[in-house]
Amino acid sequence: MTHDLNAGKGQNRFVFEGFLIPFILVTSLFFLWGFAHGCLDVLNKHFQELLHMSKARSAFVQFVFYGGYFLMAIPAGLLMQKFGYKKGIIFGLILFAAGAFLMLPATLIQTFWSFLFCLFIIACGLTCLETAANPYTTVLGPSESGARRINFSQSFNGLGWIAGPLVGGMLIFSVNNNSNKFASIALPYLFIGSLVLIVAVLFWKVKFPELKEESHLSDDSNSTSGGKMKDLLLHPHFVLAVIAQFLYVAAQTGVNSFFINYVTEEIPSLTNQQAAQILGFGGMGLFWLGRFTGSTLFMRIIRPNRLLAFYAAMNVLTMGLVVAGLGWISVVALFSTYFFMSVMFPTIFALGIKDLGPLTKKGSSILVMSIVGGAIFPMIMGWIADISNMALGFIVPLFCFVYIVFFALKGYKVKNIKPALQLEV
């Protein structure tokens, strides 16, 4: 059944009446992919030591993982367009579980590329989940609370980010024998794969409304949408949001990938497992706190774009302290960065798809595709670290946050370009 989001009761509600159970299930997806991403950051450091590789080469973990997002994003958007959100989510969950369970035979093969293949399959599954879940949360209630709703759901993503490095670090770094170190890689993935299958069954059993995105533009502006992929270029705020999302994910992935490296280099007395605990409790704990307070408190009183601008500006400052390499001061600045990164992905996403109307699903797939920034920039950071030092590598996310300040102050504004005016230029 199709629901018109501009009709019916509950216009002032956080979630439309009758949509609470679907909203809860969709929100659970955010935790699952947060856990997968959190484990990834532990693997990056683990492969450096286990397979004796450079920081730049270990960044292939992120390259393959986020490359999977890039390759799968458009097919995922087309899948949602043809079969709807529910079937797309179930397909994504099955891919996620398959990649997780394939980690077990990969521990027997014991090559870097066998693990990368598993991560690629997981990434393809997560792409389907993110392509569906992010826009789905924004349209399950009134449009004016869309940014709050996606930030609330994303706060559970933050919990997954906390659990990932804690569980992954405990299971992966807790053994000393090399053969056991390979076997330990599969343990967190077998856990999350089993959980993913349970969630897939719940999605199959529960009835979901198929939502109809309505544009809130005037009829004249709406006529430019057309429903074609190229018509997204008629929405400058969307184009700038894609760039902002590309750079944000690049910055976040770079910080995550080399967090353990940075902490253990700045404070040599700390072990990898202790650094993973700081990442889990300190960094990801602040990440979750930032998303939760952002959605439940700050966005009630501060416009989302202004909060985004302030948080991005604070991260320009924290990255400056990290690059300076000031010991514990820089380490504290590094995990403080997570609080200010917390609202960025969902807020950029919500601002980017605003008033896209029938282009929402296509726009969502492109925004998810922009996650490919996480595949490229960590390799640049690793290369800088290999030829200089790890602290200098963090100049890359610093410049990413500078652009996000611009987007939050100017680029987010909805200014649709009419085709007729484009032809005259």
C-alpha cells in the first residue's frame, strides 16, 4: 500500500501514526552496519602487523570496502526503485551475512586478498541497507523533523561503532599465536552474521508501508524533476551535498583507519588493544553521544545546517591539534573529533535529498555512492605517514572539514535551476 506523506494524521509527530514498528526495525540496521565499520578499523592495524605491510597498503582494506559502496550504489538505488525498500533491505542483509560467514574460509586461505573479497561482499550488502534506510527514516514522518529522525536513527549507528572496535579488538588482539590471529578475525563476523540473519527474518515477517516521496516544491519547480538521473544536476544543493558527503566520509574513514596508529605512536606505552579501547569508549562513545544529543536536543533549538557548520569548524580546530603532535593533548583532540563528526553524515544526507521529490531514491543512491571518498583518502594519509609521520597525514581530514563548513553555511540552500534558464546560458 502506498502512503501519501502529506495526508492523514500525525503531521506534528516525530513518526507518522502506524509507522513505529518499521521505524524501529530500520533503525536497527544502523547498529549493524556501524558494528561492521567499527571492526574494519581494528582490521587495518591488525593486517599491518600480521602481514607485515605498510600503512598505505593496509589502507586497501578501506579502498576495497568503500569501493564496494561505489560500485553497488547505483544498482542498489535501481533495486529500491523497482522492488521497494523492504525487498532491497532483505537483499542487503543476505549479502551482509554471506560476506560475514565467508570470513571463516578466508582464515584458512590466509591471504590479504581473501579477506578483502569478504569485505567487498559485506560492503555491497551495506550499500543496499544505507541506500534504503537513510531516506526511509526521513520520510516516515513530517519533513520538518526529517533531519532529527535520521540523526536519531544514526545514534544507533554510533552504538555499533562503539561495539565494533571493542568486540573486534577484544577478539582479534587477544591472541598471540599467528595461526590463532588469523582464526580470531572470523569471530566478530560470525557473531554479526548470525545477528543479521535474525534481523532479515524479522523484515520478511513484518509488513512495511511502501512510501511515496512527495516534493514540497511549487508545481513550477517540481516540473523540472522529471525523475531522470541527470535531473539531479538541476538541484545545486544536492550536487554540493554529494561533494560534502564524499569529503566527510574521506575524513571519517581516515581518522578511523589510523586512530590506533596515531595513538600508539604518540603514546608508545599504550598497546594496540588499549588504543582500540580508547577508540571504542572514547572516540565512538563521543560519536554516539553527539548523534543522540544532536537528534534529541540540539536540533530542537538549532537549525541543522548551523549545527553542522559549528561542528565542522570545531573539527578544523581539533585536526590542527592532531597535526601538531602534542602527545596526550593531540590524542584527546583526536577522539574529541568523533563528537563533532557525529551529526555530519545524516545531516548532509537530509539536507542533500531535501525537496528532491521523485528523485529521492536516485539521489539517495548517489549520496551513498559518494562514500567512495573513504576508499581513496586513507591511502593518501597512509602514503604521507610512510614518507613523513602519522601526525602529518591528518592534514587530509582537516581540509575536508573546511569544505563542510562552506556547505553548511552556503551550499545547503535549495536553489533549483530551470532547464529553460540552463539553455540560455
